[in-house]
Amino acid sequence: MGARTKARKRALDVLFEAEQRHRDPVRLLAERVVDSGVAQSPLPQYSVEIVEGVVEHGERIDELLETYSQGWTLDRMPAVDRGLLRIGSWEILYNDDVPDAVAVDEAVDLARELSTDDSPSFVNGLLGRILDMKPTLLA
């Protein structure tokens, strides 16, 4: 598993935990950064960038996911899928360092590993739609 893949997974862990525990993701992230030297391996810088980016653009990302998910509200989606879609959307729309195809592939691979049998195709389809709409979304 590559360094960025591990960072995405760690960012997903933070976003998932924050949502499940009704905590502020940035505050939880700060705790993980402080605690990372004690109980686990250090939190990668890219994980920090992902969580901060998803939080900074979260309202717009969630709006887009709701708009393009065709009949699925965010609340109906599995929590892991929500996190992966938020990360993938942030990478596609706000992180020029990651090629769009890589952002989609990484989200799909993590969905395959961590979520339901239907999740990879759902994540792929929704991120593909956001990718298709990217020029108009950023205008």
C-alpha cells in the first residue's frame, strides 16, 4: 500500500470516527496528531491536509454529493462511503496534486476493501459524475 493510500485511509478513520462520535473532525485530528507518537504510527501530513480540506469545503462537497447521487441522501449512504466520497470529491475539486483518475481509483479501491459489495460501483459512479461536472462546478 502506497504512502498516499495509507494517508487516505488514516484520514477516512478520522472523518469516520468524528462523524460516529459527533465530534469536530479538526479537533479530533489535532488530538490524533498529538497522540500519534504515543500509541500508533505518526499521522501522515497528507491525512491532515485531507481532513482539513474536507472540513473547509465540506458544505459544498456535501451539496454536490446530494445533488448528483440520484435518489440517495447522504444519510442513506454507508458512513464509510460518505467519507470516501468526501475525500475523493475534495481531491478531484480542490487538490491539483492528485490526478483526477487516481482520486477516483483510490476511493473505489478503499470502498472495495472497507465497505459493502455495492459500494465500489456506487463510489465510482458518483465520483465519475462529479469529475464530468468539474469544469462547471469550479467556474
